[in-house]
Amino acid sequence: MCHLLTCLCWTKLPVISCIESIENVQRKFTKRLPGFSQYSYQDRLKRLSLPSLELRRLLHDLILCYKIVFGLINVQCDEFFTFSMLCTRGHPYKLTKYSRSTSCRSQFFSQRIVNVWNSLPNNTVDFTSLRSFKRSINNVNYSEFLKVFLSLLFAFLLLFFFYYSSQRFIIVSNV
């Protein structure tokens, strides 16, 4: 599984339905565990202390970015990233994101990780060693970068809106 996640760092599943279908594998597996079938997927993940597959992939992307930036793997950093010269807030390792002419390039590892990397809070994330970096990135909220989380939030808001509007219609029609 670890090798699969490392390979997934270099690729991107551009469609939310693909992400959800892979997440369904973990959803079905955790539901089959004894005593977990009555819980929702999010509750099962919390009880098992598991992150979602999308979050795990994002964390692996950050770790790979750290290894490239600090020269821990045999890859030239300047082939992937350029350091930002303007670093007024946050950590001193900000990366520059180039404008792209096609949407295809936006799915490349070197493009999709820049926003997440640059948003890491300086007071929470420790860049002194790989071990401390791995430990500290678990304390950051990545919900704005998770596609499945945003789609589920949007679906919940739509359901809430339709439920509320239907309840309001019933109340008005009963008067």
C-alpha cells in the first residue's frame, strides 16, 4: 500500500468521481469490520484513527515536496519548483506557481502542491527535520484543499436547503 501511495503522488485523479470510487473501497472495507456497520463512514474513520484516502494522498504529496525542496531524494529541486522571492508572511520556503496555458498542466504534481505548501502555517509546521515535519503536518486543517470534502459539504448544503424550503412550504400551506 505504501508503494501505491508513493506512485499516486506523481499522478492526479482529476475527476471527483474517480476519487470517490477509490474512497469507496475503504468505505466498504471499514463497514465490513465487526461492530462498525452501524456507524457512518466519517465516524468509522474517527474510531479507527484513519484519515481519508484523499487526505493521506495530500500528506504524502507534502512529504514528497519536503524531500525535493530539502534535497533528501535524488531529484533536482529547480526542475520542479522555484522559490518565491517575496516571502513576507508564513514560512521562508514559499514556492512560485507559474501561470499555465492549459488546464492539463494544473494536474502536475509541481503545480497542484504549491498552494497547499505555501499555505502551511509557520507557527504549526516544523521544517527542521523530516520526522518533525511529518509529525507537524498532521495538525493542519486541509479541508479547503480536499475535493471530496468540498463536494460532500456542497451536497449537505443543498440537502439542507431543499429540506428547509420544503418544510417552509408545508408550514405556509398549513396556515
